[in-house]
Amino acid sequence: MATIKKQSGIGIGFLGLILLSTVLFTTYENKILWLSLSFLLMTLGGLFYFQTIYGKPLPGIKNDGVWFSSLSSRGLSGWILGMGLTAFYIAIYWFPEILGFNSEDKSSGLVALFDPLSYFLNGQAASQWFLYGTLYTFAILLFGVKFIWKYWGNRYQLFRTLSVMFFQLCFAFLIPEILAKLNPSTPYFAKDLKNMWPLNYYFLDEWHLTNMITGGNLGLFFLLFGLGMIFIGSPILTYFFGKRWYCSWVCGCGALAETAGDPFRQLSSKKLSVWKFERWMIHVVLVFVTVTTIAALWSFITQNPEMSLLTREQFIGGVVLFLFVLMTILFFWKKNGLEKDAKYTLVSLGSILILSLCIQGFSGQNNILFLNSYSFQKWYGFGVGAAFSGVLGVGFYPFLGSRVWCRFGCPMAAILGLQQRLFSKFRISTNGGQCISCGNCSAYCEMGIDVRAYAQRGENIVRSSCVGCGICSAVCPRGVLKLENDRLKNRINPTIYPLGNAMEVNS
Amino acid sequence: MDEKGPNKSIVILGNGISGITTARHLRKNSSHSITVISEESPYFFSRTALMYVYMGHLQFDHTQPYENDFWEQNKIDLVQKRVQRLNTQEQTVVFDDGNTLAFDALVLACGSLPNKFGWPGQELKGVQGLYHKKDLENLETLSDSIATATVVGGGLIGVELAEMLHSRGKKVHFLIRESSFWNKVLPPEESAMINLHLLAQGIDLHLSTTLDTIEGDATDRVVRVHSTQKETFDCEWVGLAVGVSPNIDFLKDSGLALGKGIQVNRYLETNLPNIYAVGDCAEQLEPQAGRKAIEAVWYTGRIMGETLAQTLTGNKTAYQPGPWFNSAKFFDIEYQTYGKVSALANPEKESQLYWGHSKKNCSIRLSYHPYTLTFMGVISLGIRLRHDYFDRWLQTTTSINEVIQDLTQSFFDPEFTPNYMTDILNEWETQLSTLAPNP
């Protein structure tokens, strides 16, 4: 009975998807009908299917058969889905005409199907990005409902999921579109308040800054809010709650990873070697985006001295001072909390950065850091913005797990992680000696943290990469893990806690 | 590093939690040569996690807490061979291929074997326990041919087996000797909650039912079991989960003093020099007050390993487990306990306060001394508690009033979990008002 229900759910959902895909080959007259029909079918089919599996009255974590399912264990379905998603991302980023997008004239096909919704929300014809945004939001909402069902009984998961669903629907999708409709004459700038620099890597690019500054009160508000979040809002929130306030409560990438990506969270690698690679990779991206941004600001100031509050010299001086103070504080005040290689990275990259800035900045050239800022921006946009966050980040869900982008590539996660590691009240507490080393926590950590390695030693988990999704705590069969915000003292190593011994053994 | 003497050759028999903990702590504190022998598996894995492999939550690799090159990096030699016997005169272990390995010190951490009480048919195909890695593999091989399973024994492994088989869509008969689930450990309310939970999950629960005979077909595959209560259960598989016993048969002629297990003193030393025993297979000659001589529990195995490693690296240390603690999960209900809470308390020696949620599967029970009001222990279902709080309360003499006062702080459930403290206090109020102030 349950099987029939499940299969009919899948069937109805796929019918909707197929309906949507047929538009790739033909154009429908009544777009509203076909658009609503396909979304309705996908919603109904999905809800029906999820209800059958997860909608039981008994709470409890339902990971039965995760490693038997071909979808969630890199089997055939996983491969098909992964390749399909990857193809879709490649089309969106580089070949939108396949989807019917026409930059010169009226779009057709899939993109055009979304015209009615696009006109309704923002008053313009749909672009491939509108199509993408709609599908993205739809996926978060539909799979969000599934996630809530699956983790029913765990309120942390409930509130967190409602939060990402809300932020995606309102902040990422509806508000920007409506604002665009209300301000048709202002030049384009990103209107997703939660999409902060450096996740939004072009926030401080010349064209974007110019558009915000010339974008009236609204543009100015977004500029000030954005800067306020970077320098004040985010550090304060991260201090009190860890980076989870963003990564698993607000962020759109996190939202998709946590909802649609949930079936793949166990595919992240927990190997030590991968952790080492991760630490290098994510900081390289961070340095890359910082350099790009400084270069962008430099060229903005150079070319728009009338719009700038700072002169070139003041700007370079300020950047050097800021980086210098930051590095000094980190190095001397927190040196015991840093791993050796992290220290080397920090110092060497910091010096290179400061040195190059000095040489280039005061020599009066238009290029900074020996590089042309436009080509830098372009390459960042291609390499990190599209290939990494899109194709690898989502397309590879079924191969590498749901948080590849967040783990290896997101510069925002790197900054928040650095602060989380060094200056935050957040930690995952381990419950004394109750760990049985079963490995569920590590297996289901989407960030590839070997949670068990800490838990079995009775040690708290304070890792820069932890996004605070809380699944380790949810799947622990012995109540060993708890995400919490508490005093800074003894955050990383609680007083050597005996694992049930009456004697003191340093484990 | 141990500077106190020349390096010794230490051989550890068994790569479970006890043996591996010993090895790790030996390495941490010394440069002795360390060899760990196990026939069962090349690498250490978490035995308690075998069930999750069958249920598809984990792959077998996930149950291995250390990466495979960890052992070589830490110079811990692993040998996958079967040990036939010990030659205690010459201080060697003898493998079944006739080879020998000499030791300066030998640590026996050879674990347990599932009990079988001589039931007719207990050797049939499809009748097994769940302890060994091989047991998991057997079950996996047979799994597709099982529609109905019978699990015998209402303890922790029994309920795990029931959950495992149930998760793969098998009908499960759960035969329990007692009149209520695990009621030698769980007080009546808690035990009843688990009974209801098992039924709600769809388990065919048969209380006060004992196994009589197991019947096979012409191919020696089990087809049904008969209970002593004259009931018959058709099934293709039988899980025996009626406890475990120390795995000591191969030591019979070794000269080691054996009781139910390998007898050891407080320093985990056997009667023979340079031979020690830890974990499930060790039988304490002088167990601590209120503790059993053999405790086949993950945690005690780990504590013994830590302790013995101290002794072997020059810091002679007696086995001193702190206050008792344990945990388990019965399908979706988590269980934790610290200290002592009797299933049926003697009112002269132990008073109890109980609170249970009217709808949800949550309860908490505190025990204390009726006269001194000293806090003695806690059992919780569906509520996570902090080990360090209870450990501290139990190690120092703490009054029940103080524990109740700080109880909220000891809750360890995820953020936003409803806190039932008001409810709990209301429930306990009447009993609390009769308590004398803290002496």
C-alpha cells in the first residue's frame, strides 16, 4: 500500500517536471495554465510522496536505508540526477539560449513560460535568472516541508528550516522582485538584503557601487545596510550564535543544501586529507575575493573620484592599516588557538597582501596588485561565482554531498568560520563519557567534520567549518551532542573531563 | 614518553574498545612495542554501531573511528589471526597456524560471546546472536529470505535486533521472559512506556514468554519456534539475545584463574605475572560496592583500557570507575541513567520521585536516600541529561533538594526543546513538601 502511494507520488511529481521540460521543445499559448499545472503537479506529487515516508505520527530520525538507496549512495539515480543538475547549471550560466533565453528579443521556451509570474512580480519579462530563482525557491519550500517532516519532534530543526524557507521566499525572491517593480527606473543592484559581501562578491565592484550610489534612497540604503552587516551586524551575531545564524538559518545556499540537499549530506568526505585541502582551499578563495574587492574599490576610486569619500592614498592606507591591525590581533592574541599551518598561511598571505598594496598603491598606477581589476573580477565571477558555487556546489550534490561550496569555496563561510573558531560563544558540547563511537554524527555531518573524533574523547567541537545545522545532535543515539552558546572560558577544551573515570586521565 | 625503563613488547588480544583504548593510551604514554591481535576484523570498529549498518544508516567503514593509516602512523601493529592458546611459561601466544608471538606483557581483551542455553535447534541455519562482525554478515546474507523474525530476549541487544529487522520491513515477534520489558532494570512506569512504544512501532510483543524449541526444515533452516507457553511462531530467522558471557574457552588450560570470566584484581592483573585482562572478559575479584563483577558495557571497557595503560606505563593505578552511567535507545526513545535507581526500590533504603509526560515519551526519575536525602541516581527516557552534572552530584554528597533545584541546568536536549520543569515540579510538589531541609 505504502509502495503504491509512494510510486504514485513520484509519478505525479515527475509528470509535473516532464510538463515543465516539454516547454524546451515547444511554446504554449496559455502560459499561466501550463506553468501553474506543472508546479501544482510537482507540489502535490512531492507532498504525497514525502507524507507517505515521513509523515508518520511517531517522531524520530528516519535514516533507514539511506545507504541502500541508489539516489543517496552514489548509485545510478544519484548519477543521473547529478548529471542532470550539472547540465542545467551549465545551461543557466553559459548557454541560457538552450532554455529559451534571448537577450536581444523576446525569450521563448522555458524562460518565457515564467513570463506571467515575472510580469506579476517585477513587471518585466522573465530572464534565465528569474527562472532559476523561482525553481530554487520552489525547491527550498517543497523540500523544506519534507525536511520538517523528516526531523519532526526536533524543534531546532523545525525553527531553522522555517527560517531558511522564510528568508528564501521573502528576502531572496519576493522582496527584490517587488522592489524592482516599484523602482523601474533605478539601475540594477542586488536587492537581497541577506546576500552579503563576500558571498555576493560583486557587492563592492565598481558598476555595482555606482548603481547603488546612483540608485536613490533605496540604493543608498542597500549600500549602508550591506556595509553595516559586514562590519557590525555579522560580527555581533557570529559572536553570540556562531556562524550558524547565517549558514543554516538565513543563507540561500545553505537553505538549498539543508532542504533539497539533505538526502546527500552523508556523502561528504571525512578524511583528514580532505580537511587539510579544505583549509587551504577556502582561505585561498577568501584571499582571492578580498584582493578582487580591494582592486575593484581601487578602480572605483580612481575612476569616480567625485563619488568617493576617500582618496586613493587614504583608501590604501586604510586597507593596509585594517589588515595589519586584524592580523596582529589574530596572531598575538589568539595564537594558541590557531593551528600551525593556519598561522603560516595567515602571516605569509597577510604580508604579501600588505607589501603588494604598498608597492602598487603608492606608485600611482591604475592597476593594483599587479593585476587588472576587471580581469580579476571576471575570473572570480566565472571560477568561483558560477563554476564553484553553481556547478560544483549544487550539480555535484549527489556525488560530493550537499555542502561542497560552503565547505571548500564560500568566502563568507571562511570569514564567519575564522571568527567562530576564535571569537564566538558557539560550540557543540560533548556529553562526558556517553559516546559509543558509533559514527552517526560524523557520517551525517554535511561539512565533513569528524564529529566522533571529538565526542569520543569528551571534547567540545569548535570548528570553523561547522554551520550549526544540528543534525549530529539529532542523529546521536545516546544524547551526546548539544549545540549551544555559552561562556568563552573552557569552550574548546573543557576541564579535562574524565570519561567516567574517578581518576584523572588526560584523554 | 616513558623514561622509566627499556621498551617492552606488549601484546593485546582483541581490538574492541577495551583493547584499542589500552593500545592508544599506551602509545600516548610510552614507546613500547604494541601489537593488537584480532581475528574478527583488521581494524577497530564500534560494535555498538553494527545495527546501523544493517539498517542502512551507515556503511561498515563509518563504524571505524580511525582512518586505516592511523595505526601505522602510531606504530601500533595489527595482526589479523586467530589465537589458539597461550603458552604462559614461555610468555607467547600461539596462533592456529602454529606460529607464536612472544610478549613481555599480555593484555586479554577478548570480549564476549552470545549466550546459548542448549535449546533444541539453536544451531539451525537462521539462528544467531548479534555480537560479532560475522553475525552482521550472516544476517545480511539471509536478510532477503526473511519475512518474519523472532527475537528472543528482552534486553538491549534484543530491542536492537527487533528494531533492525523491523526497519527492513520484517514482521518481528519479540519474546520476552519477563512480564514487562527490561523490568529488572527499568521501574514499572518506564518499562510500561517501552512496552507501549514497541507495540506502537508494530512489534509483536510477547511478554512472559520463553523459548522452548526451535524447529527446522529439511535443509536445516529454521521454520518456527515454540515457546514453553505452548505458542508457536512461524519465522525464517531467530535472533538470540539472552546476554553474553566472557569469551574464555581458549584459555581453559592456560593456568589463568577463570571464573565466569578472567579473574583480575583491582589493578586488572590476573593470577599470572605480566598478564592482564580488561573489558567484557574480565571478572573483578573485588568489585566496587554496588557494582557487578562483570560489566559488559562499552564505557567500562574504555575505562579499564585507560586504567591499565597507566599501570603498564609505570603509573600503577587501580580500576576505579566513577559513578555508574549508561545509555541506550529503544527505537525512538533515548534512555540515560546515572548512579543507582532500583527497578523496585526498597522503601527503607531508597525513595524515588517520578514524572512522566502525559502524552510524549518523556520521563525522569530521581532516587535518594529516604533518611539522609542524599541523591542516589536518575533514569530518564526521552530527556537528555548532562553527564558532568550528575557525575559531580554523585561523587560529592548532594541532597535531592539541590539536585532538583539545578535540574533544569542539567538538561542536554537540543535548543528549543520544550522544558517540562514546571510540570515536573508540580508533580513532585506534594512529595517535596514532606522532605526535610538539607541536613
